Amino acid sequence: MLRTLPRRAAVLAAALGLVLAAAAPAATAQAAPAAAAPISVQLTVTGATGTVFNGSVQTTGHAVTTASGGTHTCDGTNGDADPTPGATPTAALDDAARKNGFTWDGVWYASFDDYLVTRIAGDTQNSSAYWNISVNGTPTEVGGCQFKLKAGDKVAFTWTRL
């Protein structure tokens, strides 16, 4: 009888371990953050010859696809900038472009976990100009997929000469 008790305890412990291991993925899936609710931001895109877009944009952080960069997450969690997803300047640009008939492109840099916007409408970066991103009048210190926006923010993509 003394020998069967440790054996039964070991079997019970192993069975309990299997049950807990099977339950762990379900608990992890439930703990994943929910997608952020859409917010409204003011977006202005100013190219070399004038305004490309100026208006309110409903946006969330989401996967973004460009011809040069492919498809990548762009929700403020990029580069571990923030643990929770939300709207970003690049996602706002992407939403405005799709809804308002202008195009944009960007190269994906895995080392930065972000896009570099290289073209909006007909203006492509070159050795004398680039696309600057600012929020509420201040250039962003991180990439456009890392900066998390708040409702009412003023986002600007501006063709900027060097």
C-alpha cells in the first residue's frame, strides 16, 4: 500500500500538469489586448506643389501594405514603443489614401520595425527632399508606426527640402 500511494500521487500530478498545460494557451489567448477603437485625427499632407489631403480621418492601428515594403503591423507596438495597440500617423496616412484616392509608398526597415515613407502622390524622396512626419506641430522622435496617436491629434506629412 505504501508503494502505490507515491505512484498514485505521481500519476495525479502528471495528469494535473497536462490539464494545466492544455489550459495555458486558452488563458493566453483571452489575455491578448483587444484592437483599439477607431479615433478621429486631423491629417494634412502637403506636397511639393501644395495640399494633397487635408481633413479628418477615422483610424486605428492596423496592418499596412506598401508596394516597396510589403505588409506589416503599424499599431504603436512596433519596436516595443508601447504595449497596447492604437492609431499611428502611418496608419492614418494609409486610411486617408485608401478612402480619398491618393497613393503612397514606403520601404520597410526590419531593424526599426517601421516604414520610411518614400512617396505620397507624385512626390518621391530624393537627395534634396523627404517626407517629414509631425504630430501637433512637433516632428516625431520615432517612426510613424511607433508613435501612438490620441483622438484630436493634428498629424502632418510634409514634403521637406534639405
